[in-house]
Amino acid sequence: MGTASYLLKGTEKALAKALVLPVMEPGRVLGRRAAKKLIRGHELKSRLEMQGITVMAGHPSTLAEEAPEAYKDIDRVVEVCHKAGLSEKVARLTPLGVINRGKGETKA
């Protein structure tokens, strides 16, 4: 939400070594409760809208749970997978909108 997404292609090395294809999110650095304490949903909504991202949210606090700063840097995570030979970058996508239906159910 508010950060890039990637389309990746799994490699033969990924199948042989990791036994998985790289389908993942970057991983959280803040739990949901901590994110809600540190991040104000209405401020996040304004910030995303200033970046040109349309935001529809059921409640501001649920929006805060999925704030970009609650997750690891996706660009760094993807770069590690790419350099390790587990995936090939196909495309980097930037968000146009976010729909947050509440209770941790965010679609971007």
C-alpha cells in the first residue's frame, strides 16, 4: 500500500534450491497493534492521496495497520531474491489506488 509491487519470474535455481517460487510480501517490521499506535490513518490517507494514490478505507485505524512503514523495503527484498538467483524481475508496478475493507484486508 503506497509502495511498489513486483512481477517476478521464478528460476530453475529457485525450484532446485529453495523448492518454492518467490511469491511473497516483504514482511512486517511493525505488528498491527504497534503500527496503529505509531501511525495515524487519516494522515496516511492524506499522504497517499498527495502521491496520487486513490484511497478508500472502512476505518482510518485499519488503514494504519498496513502502512508502508510497517513493512520491509520491497525494493531491497526483491533485489536480494534477484541477486540470489531465485527470481528474475519482470516489472515494477506502482499503485494507483488502495481499497481497505478493514480487519487487515487490504487490496492494492
